[in-house]
Amino acid sequence: MTVTPQLPASPLDRALIEETAKKSGLVWVRGPEGRSRGLWHVWHEGAVCLVGGPEEQPLDGLGLRDGGSATVSVRGKDKGARLIAWPARVSELAPDSEAWQAAVAELKAKRLNAPDADTIAQRWARECRVLRLEPAGEPLERPGAMPDGSHAATPQPTSATTRRPAPAGLPRLLFRRRRKG
């Protein structure tokens, strides 16, 4: 028995999902395990397509599996606030299939600073997963039907830092007076 996709009933909802996904460079994906992550993507043939794996964005810990489900949240371009969230059906595209090649062509065009731009498709076929997140029902959140909570998440642990203490001698170097000779 084949399952037909359950698309949002309202044409307005479908249009809002498509337009926000097209215009946003980042979507927040929450997998069935409850963890969320911001991921770059492209909108291609009615779904969000993304790539993850070594040297790409991490998908581990989200629990995204072929045939599984996820929730996709998209922000508005003007104010950056969450605009819509919708349930998605996850499908993993088989490397070198027709659907995979079409999605990868779109993803390659949007991939910034790739270390191997000429051979990126071959690396993705070997090492990465290309996922398609297709809308699968009515939006969970949309304008006029937003929750009161912020959905803020605790940042993931990292060794990265943006600020370190200033060296002890720096103030003397910056504020010393020039001696007249």
C-alpha cells in the first residue's frame, strides 16, 4: 500500500511554506528525538532538500531517518522571527538516482566555500546524506496561530570561543603618550 502525501489543505498555507523556505537560507529542523538544529537548505520540487555528513552540516543526533518525520520551522526574512512550522516526511535520496542528481545540482549551486567544488557531488555520494523534507500536513504554527513560548534552546557545548582576556600589557601600548623629542 502506498501512502499519498498529506499536503496542507489551504493554498495559502502551501504558498506560505514554499515562499518562506525559498527566501530563508536557514531552516530549523527538529527530529523525532526532540533536538533542533539550524540547517542550510534549498527548496526544490515542493520540499526542503539538505545535505549533511563529514565536512558538511551535522545531522547526527536529530534522528532523521528515511520514512520518518520531522518538524521544520522557518523564520521571516524581514524581522527574523519564526513565521511558520510544519510537519515533514523525511526521505533519504539514493546516491546517483535521478531525484538525488536534481537535488544535488540545486544544493551545489548554494554551497558556499566548498573545499572541493569540482568534485563535491562525488564526495556527497560517497560520504554524505541528501535528505528531502516534504510538507506532510497542516502547519503547526503560522501567523495568527503562534504559541506564547519562545522555543529558545540551550546552545550545544563547544570549545569555540569569541572572547579571551586582554593581555596585561595591552593598555600601556594603547594609551601611552608619545614623547616629544
